[in-house]
Amino acid sequence: LAKTTQPISMDSYEGQEVNITCSHNNIATNDYITWYQQFPSQGPRFIIQGYKTKVTNEVASLFIPADRKSSTLSLPRVSLSDTAVYYCLLSGGDQGGKLIFGQGTELSVKP
Amino acid sequence: ETGVTQTPRHLVMGMTNKKSLKCEQHLGHNAMYWYKQSAKKPLELMFVYSLEERVENNSVPSRFSPECPNSSHLFLHLHTLQPEDSALYLCASSRRGPQETQYFGPGTRLLVL
């Protein structure tokens, strides 16, 4: 199963745009890139999913270059409530329903 | 609310007790999962059920016994647990397919004394 690599932690301030980059060099042709958010003692929450180019929803944007070996989650104008762990995963395709969670990126938003 | 509920939310048990965790999904999904998350560690996949059939068992000790009576309900039966089994146990469900997305419940915080 292909792995993903992302920074362990990031700091930001309220109102800033935050970009979290994830690398997945061994992504398979039929893998999708999915991001989850997790608050302490809660289950992960789906944020966004994409296959290529750019995807945007009411919460975030996901940028995927043509080679699909990396992806960037963009959170516009973060607030204190965006402090959480963000996971980048490969889903569908060769993963067969398995989600391999890494350490994730612990985002800390300060006032 | 994600459409996946778990009970109880908190559980304290002794090593000789038998207890069960319950998960219910109201999303019409056809796959359900159990994960374990220990403190400061990534989620670990324990079991996968697809169409009520167990398709994955990630070398989980036999003191954890899953049961999936139908596509909406999933149980995790616990017996003779160890203190190191204390963790957050998360249930998830999904509709199998290329753009499969798993929806997680709030979890059960388990403490084994």
C-alpha cells in the first residue's frame, strides 16, 4: 500500500491561509487523495477528496499537480477552531477500502 | 453528526470483565470498520466488514471479537483485556467504490484497569 508523507506540525495565526503539503510518490493510477481532520478524542472527519487538478468545497481546496506525486490542502483564513490533526491518505483504487493513517500534521492556530 | 453512532462513549473495565462496543450507521453504507487509536499514535485498522462478511483482520488478538449481524450494525466484543488495550476505539462506515470515503463515529474511550 502506498504511503504518504506530511509535516509533523505547523503553526499559524488566525485569519491566515494554511497550506499543508503531502507527498505520495508511489500513488497508483486509480488512487484518490483524501484528507481528514481530527480533533482530540473524536473520530476523523472527511474534509476533501480529489484525483487531479483542483478541488474546492466550502471548507478547503485541494491542489494536485499533473504527476499526482504530491497534493496540497489549503485552508483559507483559519480560525482557532481549525486547530486539529490533518491526515492525508490514499483511498479507493489499490487500497481496497483500507485507509493507512500516518502521524498526520498537527496544526496549531494561534490568536 | 456523521451518521455513525457509537455506544458507550466511555468505558472502564477490569481485566476479567466482558463488555461489548456497539456501532450503528444510518447512511446506507455496505462496509464497516473498527480502528484503534492509542495516545499520540496514528489510527490502526483492526477489522473490515464488507457486505457483512469479515474481509480483514489485521493480526488483532483474539480477546477482541467483532460481530456484524447486518449492514447497519457492528459490535466489538471484549474479554480479558490488558491495560495496554486502553485506547480510543473508532467505528467507520463507507460505500465501497472508487471514491470511497469513510465516515467515522465519535469513538469509545476505553480504560482497562
